[in-house]
Amino acid sequence: MFDWLKILLLPVENPTVTQSIVAIMLAIGTGIFFGRLKLGKITFGVSAVMFTGLLLGHFGYRINPQILDFIRDFGLILFVYGIGLQVGPSFFSSFRNEGLKFNILAVSTVLLGGILTVILYRFTGLKIEDLVGIMSGSVTNTPGLGAAKNTIEEIKNSFPERVFNDPTIGYAITYPLGVFGIIGTIILSKVLLRIDNDAEMRQFRISKINRELPLIHKKMRVTNPEFFGKTIHQVMKELGKELVISRLKHSGSEAVQSPTLDMELRERDVLMLVGIEKDVDEFIEKVGRPSTDLFIESDSDLRKKNIFVTKESAIHKNLAELDLFNTYDLKVTRVFRAGREILARPSLELYYGDKLRVIGSDEAIAEVEKIIGNSEKKLLEPDFLSLFGGLFLGVILGSIPIAIPSLPVPIKLGFAAGPLIVALLISRYGGISFIHSYINNGAIYFMKDLGICLFFAAVGIHAGDGFYENFIKYNGWNWLLFGSAITFIPLITMVIIGRFLMKINFLQLAGIMSGSYTDPAALSFSTNYLDSDIPIQSYAQVYPLVTIFRIFVASLLILIFS
């Protein structure tokens, strides 16, 4: 009576597409369940899908070969594209601060891991594809494994007679070692270096004083006779400060207006300034004094509101082109983008999804909304034309052959690096034509987690076929030993150089360690263990470049030594 259910749920050697989908759902569902269970302060999250997939593969579950590659590659594409959109803005802006130093340290760690892999190749007799799998697992780098498999497929297409081992075996054996190795190194480093979380937090805050700070607003009264009768433009040019004067009230009047640059300052005028605190305080000190006037904050004539950029008529135009003040008597004081607060300069280009803080009358705001859009509902709906347009460009970029002399086949960025680079560029420049960078956070997290779950399920089930036999055949304990060298030597070197030579804050160093090994499980642990969100910032700063380098290192090792 229930034979159909047994056929659907029980493992078979040659599954149909439907049976394959059931196997994938089982791997993902059970993996997510076990990934939420806590082992002390550690949770494996979606990475547990890899292990449940291995277990199901070991007990006979299979995926139809006709859809296996599609599920694996499509999952990888979704994952890396989501990562690129998420961390792109902070990735590029970080290079103006400490990002360059962090990335040099992280990339050096990647190269050291590659050198260790070559040394092991010379002295162990293992095939390079096995060692690349061991390397990718030891540093918990999934895109590197995907790039290695794509490179092997390219070589097979050009040289059908070549036979390769599956790097997934080494990856699966050493992946747990990589996760626990990073976490163990963070714990041991904190103990041996006698790190005090509160002291590190204080040092971090002090170091941020001279870096990019949030915008603030303050009231002031003009009392310096030197500036009476001068236009706002003249004052700004003379003092060299980048500020926005959002409101102005003349002395003895209750009328509040949004001033133009050609408006002259009078004695005892009250101004509302918006800018970085240091610039605002210096402007007040030279032009007048702080004010306690309450009328300038009155909303009787002017109102403050946030407007979202959702219409084509405003996208990729700068504030000077829109000329909202002269046209509608409305002033933009700041722009919120990807978690950052930006001063509203005339040259600032607007991107889809930007949030503008505006000041003006109800009538002016209503007119400007017709141009800007301000459709929050539209932002909540995923724009599939933009999303799949970006994915399409990523696949094209990843498929471009790059001929390098002495290599057997041209190197390609592949499905791991191509979509990642496109997503980074789109997030940096706000989009290309109809392809824009804005996707709400919920959609990005869904895309990333769905992609990595599909990839882990496909890779795990495929690798689980004969996993135990392969562990015995290849002496998995030796592979774990080789993997431990790739895991721990670069990590220990990073801690020594980062802490003692580069003087990097330990809270940031923990994020760099997790980012260098592209390990979200270690990142989650470090934020809980150190009771701070600072590791997340440094993780995001190094993750994109590290991922690209790990992809290139894995591909080049296969091409050079295979």
C-alpha cells in the first residue's frame, strides 16, 4: 500500500529527479536542525548540511547525475553573489582606513596556505587535487572547492583521457578540523595573550576617533562680527568645512527657513548644522556659539522626513542635477546607504534604495516624492530582473578564458569568483543600467543560505558515496595531519604578526582570522565568546578579497601541478 512512499523516501542507486530532490531536502532539513544545536558556545549553522549530506550519501542516497552539477553550481552562484552584495560597500570603503592592512595580512595567510600545500605535494606523494581538497577543507573555504572542481572539469573537457580524484573527499575529511581549529586558536590566543575584552573595546573606540564618524546635528548662534553679511557659500569656502546648514532663523523671528548658499548671515542668526562632530564644533567655535533656541526645531513651517529612492528618474543622478532646493524649496541633509550615513553633498550620486533625510514643507515633500519614488513596498519586493541580470553577468565573467603561457588550459574565474566580482562592482557603483545593487537584507540572507545549502547538500551526498571506504583507502588520519598543518601554521603566524608587529586590536584580529578562513561558524563563535560585534566588521573587510585569492590559488594549483 505504501510502496510508493518507500520508493520516494528510501535510498536507491539510480534515483529519478523526484527522488533526488527528496534526498536534497532530507540533507538540508536534517542539517539545519542539527546545525542549530549548541555544542558549548559553538553552533555549526548551515555548514551542518555538509555532514548530514555525507551521512545520507554513506547510507546509499544519491542525486541524479543530470541535475547534480546544476544544483551544486547554481547554489554556489547564489551564495557568492549574495556575499558580494552584502559586504561590497564596506569592502571598498574600508581601504580608506585600516582595510588595506587587514587585507594584506589576510591574503598573506592565503598564500602561506598555498605554499604549505605545494610543500606537502612535493613530500607526501598525494595528487594535487586531493591536497587542494584538503587545503579547502582545512580553511573551510567552499568557493575554493567549487573553483577546483570547475577547473578539473575544464581540463577533462580538453583532455578526456585524464583521470582525477574528487577533491571533495579531502574537503569533507578536513572541514571539521578547519572549523574547530579556528575556534581553538581564538580561545588559545585570548588566554595566552591575556586579552581583556573591555580594554580591547576601549582601545578600539579610541582608534576610531579620527576615522569616519556618524553625522550629528547641532544648533548655533552667529555672534562673530567677522562673518556678518557674508553668504553661506563664502563662509563655507573660507572655513573649508563640509557641512550642511539645514535650517536658519533670524533673530527676533519665529520663521524657520531652509537657507540657500547665497543667503547672507546676520547677527544672532540661529543655524542648524549637520556634519561630522569635529567639523561642526570647529564651525561653531569660529562663527559663534552653541544655541538653545527651540523655535528652529519647530515643525510649524518645515518638516523632516525620510524618502526612499525607488524611481528611475532619480537613480544615478547627483543631488546637484535634481536641484531639489531651487525647484521645490526642499533640502537633503544626509543619505543613508548600506548601513552608512553620508553627508548630502551636491556631487553625491543616488542609488536605488538610498534613504534621503529631507527638510521642507508638506507640499514640497509631496512633490519630491513623485520624482524620488518613496515606495517602501517596492523595496520589499525582490526585483528578479535585476537579480538574474547580475547573476547572468557574473556567469559570463566567470566563463571568460584567460590564457596564461605554460598552463595546459586557459584559467577562468569560474562560478565562484565571477558572480562575486560582479556583485562587488554592482554594490560599489550602485548598479549597471536596470541591474541595481539594492536587495533587502531578508532576501540577501535567504539567497545566501539557500545557495550554500544546495551546494553543501549536493557536494555532501556525492562525497558520501564511498566516504568511509575512501577514508580507509587514503588513510584519512594522515590527511587530517596534513590538514592541521594548513590550518594552524598560517593562523599562528597571523596572530603573531597581527598582534605584535601590526598592533591590530584582538577583537578585529578575531574577525580577520574568521574572514581569512571564510568561516561563518567561527565568526558566530567569536562574537559570542568576545561579547562584541567588532569581529563582524573586520570579517566583512577581508572576506571578498580572501575569497577571490582562495579561488585563484585552488585553480592555479590544479592547473600547474596536475
